Amino acid sequence: MMNTQILALDIAGNPFDWIAPEDAILYYALGKVAWELGGREFVFRGGYSRSGVQSKIAVKPIIAIAGSEIMTRMFRTGLPLTHQNDLLFKRDRYTCAYCGNRFAHKELSRDHILPRSRGGQDTWMNCVTACKRCNQEKGNLLVEQFRPLIYVPYVPCRAEHYLLSGRNILADQHEYLAAQLPKHSRMLN
């Protein structure tokens, strides 16, 4: 249970965060859980009432939280491309965009299609996974001056982003998120 994450959704079913079970307990206790999904149930026990009955809260792996303006604001912002490259490498399935070979995480790097030295930004659409050798050979060249891309970059949808960023994803959570993936998602291949 220590590594389990609860998938928090907005009232419409859009994923907005991975939360700790303890945070989910708070939403349940405050009556903010609008609906829940999942075959599994995590039961947390609390103190005893004066009549000797122990309190307990059962948490499902997927919960929809009602009435939070924070969630609405989160949907307006783009999905982050983290500095550790984990999500980028997972999106690209640990495959170099130039040579097409698969590599271990430590053998990969982030390549900017339009190099940063030429004004390229750290965005999903300007970054691809490259092996360190290809990235070094490319340097600050444009793609047209180096090699063509084997695949094109794309911005992951919200469901794909949560599949990429989750740890120890439970089967119910994976199934829920995978059902929302677009046909072009590399996670379907």
C-alpha cells in the first residue's frame, strides 16, 4: 500500500493528479468524492468512538473529486515536459529518433529538433529521444542537415501523460486511462 497511488479525476472523469492514499482519505472524509471506480478497495482504520466502534474509510483506486477550482486551472496549462526526461523517453519508447535503436535510459538524451542555440524551446513538439551518439553527432545542426526523424514528436494527451508519469499503476487505473488514449498514441503499439 505504501507505493500505491490513487488516480484523482475531475467530476467529468478527466485525470488531474496521482495522489497518496492519505490525501484520498481526506477527500472521502470531507465528502468531496463524487464517484469512485475500481475493483480493489483499500481500508484505513482510525480511532475508536465512545461506543467502542473503530472508524474506517475504504478508498478505491480511482476517485472523482467534486468542487475544486484547482483542477479547472490545471486543465488550462500544458502538460509538463520534465527535466529528468523520463516522460519523454517513455513517450518515445526508449527509441532514438535518428538511428531507430532502443536503448537503456542512461544511454539516451533529449534532442531539440530545432537546437536551443538556434532558438529551439523545451516543448513536447520540439523534443525527441536520441541516443547519446546520435545527439552528439547532430550537435546544433538542423534535422535537414543531419538525418530525417524516424518518428514525429507529439504532445501526449492527459490520459497518456498520467500513464507515463504513474508508478505502480493498478490494473483498474491502467484500463481506465488506456481507454482514453488516441489512436496515434505510441502506448497502443
